[in-house]
Amino acid sequence: MSSFSVGSSDMEAIALGGAFMGTGGGGDPYIGKLMAQAAITEHGPVTVIDVDDIADDALCVPVCMMGAPTVMLEKLPNGQEAYQALQKLEAYLGRRADVLVCIEAGGLNSTIPFAVAAATGLPLVDGDGMGRAFPELQMVSFTMFDIPATPMVIADEKGNSSVINAISNRWTERLARCQTVEMGGAALVALYPTSGAQLKRSLLRRTVSLLKEIGETIACERKANRNPADTLTSRLNGRKLFTGRVVDIDRRTVGGFARGRVTFKGMDRSAGKLFTVDFQNEFLVASDETGALLTMTPDLICALDADGGLPVTTEQLRYGLAVTMLGIPCADFWATDIGIELVGPGYFGYEHSYVPLHQLG
Amino acid sequence: MSSFSVGSSDMEAIALGGAFMGTGGGGDPYIGKLMAQAAITEHGPVTVIDVDDIADDALCVPVCMMGAPTVMLEKLPNGQEAYQALQKLEAYLGRRADVLVCIEAGGLNSTIPFAVAAATGLPLVDGDGMGRAFPELQMVSFTMFDIPATPMVIADEKGNSSVINAISNRWTERLARCQTVEMGGAALVALYPTSGAQLKRSLLRRTVSLLKEIGETIACERKANRNPADTLTSRLNGRKLFTGRVVDIDRRTVGGFARGRVTFKGMDRSAGKLFTVDFQNEFLVASDETGALLTMTPDLICALDADGGLPVTTEQLRYGLAVTMLGIPCADFWATDIGIELVGPGYFGYEHSYVPLHQLG
């Protein structure tokens, strides 16, 4: 039942937490942070509210960017553009939004909603639909509660837009993804218009607060010259997987996604071993050279710079960079049959079944 | 200032004329004819009206199918589906359509509007936006008069749809084409909502009557055991290019289009010579074995079965089929700088400039 105010300086911690929980993907929140800070400086702080304080008939709308993070960073929207997708959805629905929502608690999309919230004066709910970042738009708790992604607006910075109405959230993903590709690889979207009542059932709660707390932890540990890896694994019930240097990275932008595989050469206790991590925007599966699985989707694979302790996104990975990889258990609702069908290894083409982090190794 | 009524039996001639003017593409109008006949039998005949009889503030809407003709024929819509794209556009505009329009005078899209007109009771204007068939949606006279293709609705038979708003008609084509591909290669669309006043300026007039006349000519000639090639070239100021047998055909469905090249071995006066015709849904360029150009877009390249005299579409071309190819001059407005930019050889990737049919050979 607590609301809190987010000013320009608070965005530092939220962006840092978003970069960590972005599991390598979702785009560098640094850019979103700058957008949010500019909007907050111009319009004033953003109020983050508890979902239980939202009226049942309120119109709640997630706003975000979709596309390959590698492209998003080069095609950065201004606050006005992010706002346009929302405005077009409001025009289509014939109703103004009451509350904004983060579709994911990670990456650029954990900071862009702050820019829109500041510009519109609307509150942002403390929660999201993933508890991390995922690459496709149907991969949210809302889908598990049968909430349609449509009507959805997709818009580009040139002035093109579409209102999509689809028979399923997977179909929405398909029709939106192909337009994202045409629009140049990244687009702004407003989707999953939900009532307050629906949001109370389906939201993954307090993840915006969590991002802030994680970001503050990272900043504190860095100030004390400690790598935040230990404190974060302890706080999030996770596990350090390995520390290693990037020795190879294969990345392609295909079908509107940044896909690839990064290979690490172990350091310290893992010296002499090789590790690989696959990604589709986000890190999906980590394994060692014997093929033994270390962590797999929907559990989180998070990367910290082994030296400075800052979160590392896939587009920042480069030859020679030393990284500590962490495994973090996913939100409980993902570790269900329907959750695994939506975001488990099988969906991404892996033949192995999901094994929870703490049952591995 | 004349309107006329089209009953079920009149659809035979219109479909035949549409197959001829479809220049090999646009889909076999036979299927659209069956749809139109079923709708006319159920709801009564369609009234075709002159554009000058339309009120200046009337809402006029072209309805059609987009995609690869090869796919359209396997994913045939029922009248209800074609109607849905119109209904969704009407809902978006908050206004009912007053008049329907053929986007092209050729192929499936010269008959589908009759099915929708019969089902809705709306009149169909005597004219179209191409005077033939073309593969992309910006290739219409409406574009030359700065009429936007959007808001445009694209819908599939499963229940998915989008309302597109784009900054140009080329952008509309891109955003609609990618969704057509996702929807399975063919989709139903309602686009270019225009006022009666706009339509009077931009419509290519009386082409529906022309299709009917061409179809009746083909039927008459066939009844008299004559091939209609001579009568049609004379009526349409065209030229017989050659008669030949198909000896090779290369076809692919790429990017939502049926593309390819057909090679003919000449017969009769052309015996011993080889000819090629390239197509992207429609026939684009005909040349002989020396590379000499015989006819090129936007002029029409039309195919008649050398034996039976019936129009032949690209998907009907097969090894051994004997075909008479005709060249027909395009509508005057295409043979302008802006027209050639939109639909001339350069747009389709050819290096040669447009040379009108009667200045060739």
C-alpha cells in the first residue's frame, strides 16, 4: 500500500537494476535512463504506486520498445515518440490511460515507461509482466491470465503506425515483429490494455522497487570496492556460475532479434574450462564444455563485469572482457507447465526439458 | 452518366475480361467469379455506377485481396471475410462506405468487389486505379493524386487484423506486405478511403465496362471458333508479340510475391526463335532471344491460350502450353514521369528506360 516518488537521481539505481535483471538483453537501460531523466527534469518526478491502490476499472497500459536491442540503441526514440504509441492506443480505445505499466523489469523497457510517465503525469505501477526481460511480447504473466495483447499500437519514429487486433498473443507477436523489422528493427508499442482488476490478478508485484534495490546494492558494493556478485546472489537466492573471459562471440540480427552465442574461458576457480551462453536478445542457456547445463530459461542468467561489477548486456560483450555470470531463480509462476510452455527451453528450440537452477550441478 | 446492373451471368464476361487485363497476375478471376456469383444469387444483382453520379462527400472504398496469386487461390476467402476488412475500416472511420471501388481492373480483384457489393448492397463504381493489374498497392492512380492508402485495414481468415496508418503509400505497402506474408501469403484489405470528389479526379474511368466488353468479345470469338487475339489487339490498339510454347518456367514465391521467368519457343511465324517473359505476379517485360525488348511495364503483356483463346495466368503456365502473347498500351497517365517512377521498368530493377510499345520493334 506504499507509493513512492522517483526523481532524476533515483533513475540511476533503477537503470542499474534494470541492466542486471535484463539478463543481458532488453537494451542498455543507460539510454532509457537519459530519456527518463530528461523527462523528469522537464515535467517533475514519477509516482510509483502499488497495484492494490489502483481502481478496478482503471485503464492500465504497458508502454515499451520492441526489436533488437542492438538496433534500439541506434534508433533511440525521444520521449515524444514513446508517448505517441500510447496516444494512438488511447485514441483507438476512446479513453485515456490511468496508469502505466512496465512490460518487463529489465533493460530499456524498465526505464522507458518512466519517460512516458513523467511526460504524461501518469503514475507507474510497482510491478511488471516478466520479473526479468524476455524477447517476445507474449512472454508475460498477462498471457497466462488470458489477457489479450491487443488492441496494440506499434509506431515508428517516422510517423508510421498500426493498430493490431489478433486472435492470440503469439499472433500479435508475429504481426508486430514483422512490422518492427520493416520499421528498421525497432519500434515503439503500447499493448495489453488491462483493467485495474485484471492487473491485480496478473501483475508480478513490486519488481520496480526490486530494480531500485538491486541498483542501490550494486552502487553500494562498488563504492566499497566490492564486486556485487556475492551480495546479489545471496539477496536473490541465486548462484555464481563462473567467472571467465570472452574468447568468442557470434552474433547476428535475424528476424528482428539479436541472436548469438558467447564463449568464455574460465578464470580463478574455473581456470582452464570453457563455457558457452546462448542468447536471443536475453541470455537463454548457460552450459560448460561437457554440455552440462548450468542455468536455463526461464531462470535468469545475469552478467556482471568481473572488474567493475557493473551489469553487462549482450551488445557490450567483446573479446577479452572478464565477466561473472550468475544464475537467479525465476518468478514462481514461470516454473509451471503453462509458464514453461511459454518461455521454457522447448519454446526456444532446445530439446532438453526445464530443470530449475537449484536442481542443477 | 449511365449505370448498369450486373447479374450472375454477367460475371462470366467480367471474369474473362479480368483474366485478360490481369496481365498474367492478380489471381485467376474464376474463383472471384464464383464468390461474386454466390453473393449475387443470395443478395441480388450489383449496380455499377458512373463516377460522376457519386456525391462529392460520399465515402468510396476499394476492397481487394493482396498477396501472391498462387497462394490466394489456395486460401480462398468467403464473401464474409472480404466483407470483414471493409467493416473494420468502417468501424475505424466511424462511418459506413457509400460506394465500393475496384483497386485494379484485372485478376481476382476485379471480381472480389462484386462479391462484397452484392453482400452489402453497395454500388460499385465503373472504373479502377490501374487499368490493369499491378503487384504493389501504391501502384495506383490514387497515389499519383496524393491520396493516402491509409487508414488501411488488413485482415486474415483466422480473425487477425491491423489498421495501418503510414506516411506514404510505399510505407503502407511495406507494412501491409510483411503482414500478408505472416498471415500465410494472402490477406483481405480495405484501403484508400476516398471522397467522391477525390475519386472523380483520380479514377481510371469505365474500366469495369471495358472488362465486360473484353470478356464478351472473347466469348463471341470463341463461339465463332476464332482466336480473340486479332479482335482484341485491334480494339485495344495493341500488337501480337508472338505465339510460342512454354519450354521453361522458373517460379518462386518470395517476399509475398509470385516471381519468375517463362521461356517460350516460337511457333508459326516465330518458329525457331526463343522468347522470355519476366513476372512479379503480373507479366513485366517480354523480350526475344537477342535481348530486344518487345513490351515492358507499364504497358500490358497479356496471354491467350493459342488453341482455346482463353486468357492464361502465370500460375496456369506449364511446359508445352501454346500461348499467344499480346502487347497493349497502358493508360495514358502511366506514361508520364511520375507514372514511370511508380511502375516503370526501373522500379522493378531493370536498367533500361521505358519505351512505349509502339516505338519498339
